[in-house]
Amino acid sequence: QVQLVESGGGLVQPGGSLTLSCAASGITFSTYIMRWYREVAGKQRELVATIGNVYSTKYADSVKGRFTISRDDAKKTVYLQMTSLKPEDTAVYFCNAVGSSMLYWGQGTQVTVSS
């Protein structure tokens, strides 16, 4: 059974930092492209960051320079380090695994940026 479990969300003040984790099981993690998305109620889910299985990375313009995606294939975990957080970063963050013609989603973790 495939599982993606996000953690690390919470409430943070503007300008603060959070690191999200997504632990995978049931997949050959190192062969999968991993992505972080975020969703605000009533809006389309937005692609935030991507890390390939050869560690190439790509970011949405809105987070470039503030967020860093990384992966630890030994731990089957992908991370999203978020710094200089803004209220507009408030969303539910989801991790996503793509590979072997399959696509999987985690359940999401809430990030709220507010003073």
C-alpha cells in the first residue's frame, strides 16, 4: 500500500520559517519525481516545487529564493524548507509522487502564516 504522509505544518508569523516533510512508503522512492503543491479553498491547486530523481529542482516564481525542496532517498522523504513566509503562503500543502505511470498524493498539512 502506497502512503505519503506530510508533517511539519502549523502556525507561523510573517517572516518566519517552517520545514515540511513527506515520508513515503510502498514505492521505489528514488525513481519518483516528487512535488509539493498547495491549495487555498476555492482556488486551483498550485505547483510549488519539484525535485527530480536526479535531484534537479524547479520552483514557482512566487516562492523562488524563499523555498527549498530536497530529498533523502535513504529515508524516502522529501522536504520543503520555507523561509521568509508571507500571509499569502497560507494554504494546505500536499506532496505528490510521480513515477512508473502512477501518481500519488498525501493527505496535506496546513500552513498558516499570520501575526
